Amino acid sequence: MQICGNTKYRGSRDFEKHFTEATHAHGMRCLGIPNTKHFHGVTAIEDAQKLWGCLQKKEEGGGAGGGGEQYEDSKGNVLTRSQYQDLARQGML
């Protein structure tokens, strides 16, 4: 199953551009996943969910080293400072 409903693209330029468009951002929001650069090129729902799970585990393990600030968005997702700032700049919070 695809994030954006099996949309077809004409060439690699359209495919690359798609990840910055509102339709992809909406699909990611519906899944409860932030639309960050980590997910650029990921089109399958299962792949996006697996990657999001890996990123969350990595954040949990990396936080024990100390110094990492964590932020929570309005939906309760815990993000690093850089992820939070990226999403805030994109207007996705």
C-alpha cells in the first residue's frame, strides 16, 4: 500500500518533487509520522512505519548519552530539537 494512493509520476523530477508537496505531507500526518528528510524516497506505508520505529528506538537509546533535548508536539510525539525545529519551519506542528 502506498502513502499517497498509488500515484504515478512522469519521470524522476516529478517523483522527487512529490516529497515536498502537500499530498505527501498529509499522507504522512495521517500515519502519525513527521515528514522529515529521513522519509524522502519512501513511498510504501509499511516501509515508512518500519523506518519511524527504528528512528524512535534510536532516539530512545541515544538519549541516555545525555545532553539531548526532547520536544513533544501537539499529538504527543516526542522529537529531538532539530526534528521539532524542522517541522516548525515547515508549518507542520
